[in-house]
Amino acid sequence: MLYIPFVLSFLLFLQSAPSSVFALERHIHGGPGGSNTQDLPIIVAKDLGLFEKYGLDVDVVVIGGGSRLMQALIGRSVDSANVGALAPIRANLSGANVVITGAFLNKILYKFVTRKEIRKPSELRGKKIGVVNFGGANEFSVLMALKSWGFPPDFVVIVPVGDGRTRLAALEVAGGLDGTVVAYSNVVDLAAQRGSINILADLAEILKEFPERSFIADRSFLEKKRDNAKRFFQGVSEAIYLLRTQPQLRGRILAIIAKRYRLDVKSAEESYDGLYNVFSFPPRIGRKGLQDVLEIIQREPGRSKGDSDLRRFVDESIMDELEREGFFKRLQAENTRK
């Protein structure tokens, strides 16, 4: 009986102690990273300690291109990844056990840029358009732009070249690229002002919904480590909510952007101002944008029109579970009181 007070005190400590007191479960997440500030919710969740709050030690690894991210996921090198929806759907249709589990960006924040002499879409016929790699958001955004202009996929020649800076540089070299799509950035605008390239279109004005950053995982991971996956989404969801609603965190987030993406103060401010309110909360995939992806894929040779049931490609059961448990409403209530 003498030990009961101690035991009760210890149990109360266990209930109230932060998760950092205990060993955190590891989660490896793959993303394009680099200068791609569209990954901001994951970086904010990491650097503000939100993953640790929910009991995870998250390693964020940089893997360029949708195809390479898919290879890493299928090969079990990562537990989850974020990528344009084109890559996981193609992988699924090829037999991979990969599904889309949510999305944090359902808008396209790209500009279609070309050599300065190309001034309208019809002048793209037969031209070389650069993307990071096949199977990712770059390629899909090019295909969707062509569709919106009334041109077939083979209207241009799509070639994998590498990151945005490499592709922009290739636009200014004789015999290099004729066009590409790049994320919003100062580099694009400044180059356009110099007259070295032309901004042919702002794709956000053309495509109203676009599955630019979808979360993906192997079904077996969701089955075997469901709690791990759930806690990952809790951390990301809180990061998105804080980005959208807590302007008092602007200074801390600007410091994260500047450090992580190696930007000066002005560029960090512009990235924050252009992104803080565009992320989806809750982080679910937009069905209209996803249907557009399927339509593009079905136009490829050998594809079946029957491959159109979204349930084959999407498993948002963790999102559903968090919704039923009132997690998203609690986030709103907790941060309203602060």
C-alpha cells in the first residue's frame, strides 16, 4: 500500500508527459524538396516539432522527379511520399500496390515559360518542352495545358531534363529547350523582365483544380503501420492549419523558409505570401482534378476506359477516421483559444 501514491503519480506523469520523453517511432517521407517551397507543410511540421508532438521522428528525404519517388516507395526506401497524382495512378495501373492517401495542394502554382520568340500556344507545335522527369506533376501540367488549348499530347516533344534552374538555363541556350513549366519564383519573373524568356501562361488561371501535391503510400504500410500513418497526417494537418490561420507565426516560418530553401529575406517573404493560404485543410485530394488526371492517362496507347473508378487509386480512410474523431475541429478550437 505504501507504493500506491508513487504508482498513481507515475501514471499521471505518463499521461501528461510530452511524446519527446519517450522513443519516437520513425517515419521516412520522400519529396522533391530542393527549392520546391510547395513542400512547406511537411517542413513546417518537422521544424516546429509537430511530428514529435504526435510521436513520430520524421526523416524528410529529397528525391527529384515523380518516377524516382515511386521507385523509392515501391522499394520500401520511404514510408510515404508527396508527388503529383499522375505518377501513383500510372504505377497502380501497372500493378503497384500504391494509393493516394490525401493531398495538401490541389492548385497548380506553375508558369509555362518559353523562348522569347514563342508568343502563343499554337507556336509550340513540335517544340521541345522540358520536365523534371516522366511521370510527375511537371509532365501532367504540360499535358493539361495542351488539353486546355485544344492540342493532343504529341503536339510537343516532352523531354526529361532536371530541376527548374537547369531547365530555365536550357531555354537560353541555342539548341536547348523551347519551353518548360516552373514553380512560381523570382527567377522566372526577373528573366522574363530581361526579355530572355516569355511567360506564355499562368497555369493557375487555366486549371482551377490540380492534384499537384498528393500523399501516397503502399497499401501494406497503411495496413501494418496505420497508427504511424495517422500520426503523420496529424502533424501535417496541424502545420497546414497553422500556416493558414496563425499570422503571428510568420516570423518563425520565414526563418524556416530562408534556412531550408536557402533564400534571402525578400524571396522567403514572397514564398510565404504566395503559399501560406493555398494548402488544403483537411488535406484531401480534389476529385475533379483527379478525374482530369485519369482522363489524360486514358488517352495513352493501350489504356482501358474501364480504369476510371477512383476507389482503385484513393484510400482516404485515415482522413475519414480523423474527421469522425473530430480531430480537425479540435485543431480549430485549440488554436482559436490561443
